[in-house]
Amino acid sequence: MKRSSYKALLRPLLVVVSGPSGVGKDAVLARMKQLGEPLAYIVTVTTRLRRPKEVDNVDYHFISSERFQWLVKHNQLLEWANVYGNYYGVPSRPIREALEKGQDAIAKVDVQGAATIKKLLPQAVFIFLMPPSMAELTNRLRKRLTESPDTLARRLKTAEEEIEQLAMFDYVVVNRQHEIDLAVAQIKAIITAEKCRVIPREISL
């Protein structure tokens, strides 16, 4: 194959990062952005209340239930779900725009959302962010100070069920306490490896 032909085969990636609540998906993507990784970071829309230190349109797009339903009705979301009483969704337009420009896009979703996207776009790259242990995951959720005992128990039970879905993903990255740069480096390595595929993934959205 000629070099020029190989370059013509290169396609932008859609990277989907998932994992249980509290595993650090937001922190890992924020660190990647801080380090200047050249990706289109897709911001999830949600109807839940903003937590302290969260920034609207950076951490999430915080919107009303009415606005969320409008997005659903007009097919503006790639996937959406009700999670613990709040709606979350991944907007499709910024993904399409990034891919059309030849830019890799990265989005974070829960495991249910990852399953939905995998049905729609099986050629996306699916990465499962794993806690080093359930004990540490429990610790992280408690430190957020946003969980009632009932909610905490429900989240941990859901996390165990989500970890059982690991085989659905292409890669797993363990996000250890105080080692976020290692998790970031592994995600970067996955993207690099995907760019070296002889037969590239092709996303049609």
C-alpha cells in the first residue's frame, strides 16, 4: 500500500469512556483537557442539579427537564437515560461536527449509555474505567457528600452489575487513587494504538 493511500484510510475516532458512578470519569477527562490533548470533548447534558465546583457547559450542560424533552423529541441526543431520577444525554451534533472536521471526539457515559451507543456505532472505541477495588469506590462516593445511605447502597449495587458488563468494552483502564496521570497515559496509548490499525475504524453518524 502506498503511503498516500494509507493516510487516506485514516479516520477520526469516537472514544467512549464509561464506568461506574464515582470512578472518576469527569476527573480523567478534565485532566486530559488540561494537558491539551487534541480531542473534541463532548459535554453531556443533564437535568440534575449542579454540584459545588462544577461549571456549566464545561462539566455538564445543566438544563431543565422541559429542554431535555425537547432535545429528545427532536432527535438531538445520541443516547439518553434516566439515572437515579435525573436525565443524562449525549448530544449528537458536536460529535458529528468533530468527525466531519477529521477530529477525534471523546464522550463519557454510564454503562447503559455505552451499550446504546455500541448498538448505534459499533466502530467507536469503548473504554471501561475501573476502580481498583469496591472499597475505594465506596470511599470516593462517601467523600462526595452527595449520597444518602440508600443512594450509596444503590450506586454500589449498580457498580457491581456494571463491572459484570466489562466484556462489552474494547479496553479497561484502572483509575487508582492519586494516579490519574497514569489513567490518562493509558487512554492516550489506546488512542495511539487505534491510529496504528491497518484497517481503521470508520464512524458513520
